[in-house]
Amino acid sequence: MPSLVHFLHAASQDRKDLALEDFSERQIRWVIEAGLGPLLLRHVADGPRTRTAPTWPLLKGADLTARLTTAERLDAMEEILRACDGRIRPPTLLKGISVGGQFYPEPHLRPMSDIDFLVATRDLAPVEAALFDLGYRQESTHPREFYETHHHTTPFRHPRTGVWVEVHRGLCARSSPVGSDAPFGAERVLAEQSASEFRGHAVYRLSEELQIVYLAAHWAYDFRLAGGLVAMLDTIHLLKNARPIRWERLLELLEGTVAATAVYLVLAYLDRHELLDLPSGLIGEIAHRQRALGRPSLWLLHGIIDRYVTNGRDLGLLMSERNLPIIWESLLRPCPGFRKPLLAGWKLLPSRSWLMRSVPSPAPRSSAPDAAQRGSESSASGGRDDDGDSSARADRTVPNRSGRRLRQQADSK
């Protein structure tokens, strides 16, 4: 069974010759779960065998859904820009709402769970007022105080359309490992913007060089398995369809940053699989600008990507939903390689709260007559306390089939 790297190759070369029957149903469902069913459909060869494949209706359904939801988000973005015209400096489009229209053949081919854009701090109030006027309401499980220092305000959701909007005051949270990196500072971001348009409305977009850094850092340090496919495809489409990249400018942006590790991780993976034609020596130059990944750590991280991202393998006992992010984060830490297994091992130890949840509470003591009565009832029912078993099952955390929980509103955006 071919790896989904073949899908990435087809996307990189804009080929439409993939045989749908060459991929397993599990792989195709994983691509759809990542929001990339429409893109796979684009690169599959059309024909009788394709149209009779069991997974054909799944891809067609995913494509239709993506066309409808993307059109809804594009219309919402246009409506917001119209409401803000003349009231603020044009916003800077981020993530899916920007790269989908910029670099992908069609906007719906790039998954977008919400709308992200960046505004100056002084423009936050008028933008939020415009959103309220359009019927949006703020919703979050976090308290309002959380967003006072976060990189975007409390998310907005329209009750009729279900469209989510995040108004950013910055690119990264201060608590993020890349939160202090110079390229994500307000002055540098302002210098890396260029004037553009969206359906006739003035907007700004980040430079291609900063987008490469931003997309890689956002995925690597806000780890989600499906997000890896999106981050790599974003990078592939950007490098294939943007103006010539100023590689010296990219290297300058990466100087002394944590984000250099993320860019090295992504570009080295794409280069290893010959998905991009990168300048000679570029990977080595980026490697010198990061401090976290030696060859063993890079090899292990690429192995995780091969197994769980580009193949969508189910998680297991060792690489579980809990353990995989811990191992990933430990490997990305800028510390000597010999310390990373120790760090991961320490973090993998069960926490006190986990132990408290896992160890059953002792049963309350009861009087002898009560115990005898329960014993006779238990014998009458075949020796099994159904209520006890039921409550024990309810207390257990049972993972889903794949062991994955995708938070779609996070950015695959």
C-alpha cells in the first residue's frame, strides 16, 4: 500500500493520475479527517474504476461539503471587510483565509475551520463592534481574562451560519515557545506585510518568507497530527506558486529564533522525500540556525511524521493520545540529545491527578445484615453487580477508534 507521500508528490506536481484503489480506506478516511479530501479528489485519475470504488462517495461528499463551507467563510470575510471599510487600517489575512486563495488552485482545497485576521491594537474595538453589528457573538470555555493577554481576542461565532472568527492582535501567544521570536514581534510583522486585495477590498498579507516561518512554527508548537499534512501542503503550494522566495531573507528571519527548528523540521522532511526543489545547501544553513535537532531527534520526529501524519496510522499503547504530544515536545526541546529521553520519561510518568482518577475509591463499609442482603441479591443475579460494573465502565476513559481527537477549530485554519 503506497504512503500518502505519493499524494503529496501529486499535489506538488499538480498531477491527476493517482489510482484511488491504491490507497486503503483507512488512509482515505484519514485524509478526509484532515480536511484534505477535496485535494485528494483533484489528484485522482477519473475513470470507471475510480467512480466504482467504495471510497468514491466519501471523497465526493467531502468535496461538496468543503465547497459549501468555504464559500460561506469567503462570503463572511467579504461582509466583515465591507463593515470595516473606512473604520480601520486594512486587516492582514492569516492562515487558511490567506493561503487558500493565494497559493491553492481553488480555495476550498485548503481546509479552513475559521477566519483569522490580524489588526492593530487600536483597531480591535471597532472591529469587534462591527462583528457584533453583523450578529456575531463571542463564545469560549475560557474566561475573558484569559484573552486579555492572548494573541487573539475571544472567538466570535455567528449563530445562524456557524462561522467562527478570530481577531488577532499578534501572531503567537506569549506562552508559546516561539512567542518571543523577533519575526513575530509587532514591528517585524508590520515590515513583512504587503498590500493585497480580497474580492475588491484592500487587505494585507504576510510576506512569503514570514508565512513559511509562521506556518511551520504554528504546527510544530501547537501539535496536531492532521495539521502536519496541512502544514506541508501549505509549504508545497506556497513554494510552487509564489514569486521567487528570497532565501537570504528567510535565513535572516530565522537567525536566533526557536522557529528555525520548526522550519528545519518541515523543509528537511519535504527535501528528504524530494517534494521540493530547494537551493543547494539551504537545509544545512537552516540547521546551523537552530539548536534543538541533532540527527537522532530529527530522525525520530520524521519517523513520527511518516507513521502518524503521512500514513495516518492509529495510535497505540506507547504512542497514545497522551504520550505522543509529550514525546514530540520533548524532542523539539533545545537541550542536549542525551537529556531528551530523560525529559520524555519524566513527563510520561503518570501524574498524581491521573493516578487519583485511575485508582478506584474504596467501597464504603456497611453493616453485616446489609452485606448479607447484597450477597444474596448478587447470587440471585448470577454473582455480578451490574450497577457496580456499569459505574466502573462509566468512569473509564475510552479512546475513539483511532485514539485521536482532532480539534478542528484549531488551525488547520
